[in-house]
Amino acid sequence: MVEDRKLVYSTEHGSLDKPMQKNRPDGKKGRKQSSATPAIKNPNKQGVRIRRESKGRGGKTVCLINGLPLDDSGLKIVLKKLKAQLGTGGVVKDGCLEIQGDHREKLLLLLEKQGYKAKLAGG
């Protein structure tokens, strides 16, 4: 190789212009980690949110209810009442209620009757 030229790429080492990223101890490369749910700074001010979601569910729509100030047993009781009034299925996952189908308006009214200030989230 001629000395006035600089080697930019090699099939043995990849790109030589940028320093190589070292692997982290957990085996992943140095990328930012994104979480599925954003961190809530102050859940007391956040309130109860009702949103619709269909991604990753085979096209099926579910309503997610976040922010209820209850433990798992309390969430199960509220879920049972909502399922009975709507005539649909649902489950408690990670402190979040999942109700099958798009019932956001009805859920808003039912939660307000039970004394929770709820808001519709999303579009």
C-alpha cells in the first residue's frame, strides 16, 4: 500500500474511521435501551387513563386502563365489575387492566360512577 493513502475499510476489521464499540458486560452493544412504557414521574398527578391498543394482538382491539391507585386484588375486583357490566373479557397485567374490545366511552362513564377521575388517552 502506498504511504500517502490511509486505509479506510478492511474486511478483517470493518470500518477503521470510527472506533469500534466494545461489548457491554451483558453481551449487548452500546445502544440506548427503550422501554415499552414511559416512566411516570408523579403517578398521583397522572390520574386514570383509558387508551385503545391493537398492535401485537392479531388485529384485536383492547382498552387499557392505567393509573388506578389499587393493588392487584383491588384491580381484580374492579375488573370483574367492569367485565360484567360490559359483557366482555379482560385481564390484569402489570398493574394495568386490559378489557377486550373498544369500550372507551362506556369505561369512562363506568369508572366515573365508581368515583375515579378518568381521561381518554390517545387518538
